[in-house]
Amino acid sequence: MHGRELRNCFGKFPTGVTIVSWFDGSVQKGITVNSFTSVSLDPPLAVVSIHKEAKACTSMKGKAFTINILSDEQESIAWQFAGSKQEILETTGITRGFRQK
């Protein structure tokens, strides 16, 4: 994703809810996170805050993750991943993002 695309993407998220997802072995997991901040366009950086004692924090430690920005029509997805039990994502199609080298 180029700088302008990333800026446009971050600009559409003044506040809201995200699902942070990662692969734990062969299973994709996720957690609802509303603490999301864009930090930099160059290099592309964003911050999400997850309590250090959350099961998700342990599960995703050292793994690549994706920040999924939800629309208001996706409230049910946010609630699905807001509980203490870690949900498994049902994926119908995965679009791979970019990884900074």
C-alpha cells in the first residue's frame, strides 16, 4: 500500500472499532479493539492497545497481525470478538496485506 492509499485509509477512521486478527498455527483468531491510532505514513505504522493480560496478547505475541477496520454495518462482528473467549474467524476469502521489510 502506497503512502497516499494508506493516508486515505487512515483518514476514514476518525474513531471506531477494529478487529485485530492473526494466525495461531493454522487457525485465524481475532479480538475487538477500539484503541487504534495511525502513527506514521512513512514508514507505515499504526498502534493498537491490548491489555497485557488478555489471552489475545499472549496468543498473538511475536506473530504478524492485521487491523480490520469495521463499518457501522459490521457491529455484529465487533460483538462476536468482544467477549473473553477468543473467537475463530470464519474466512471466505483472505486478502493478504503488506509487510514492511
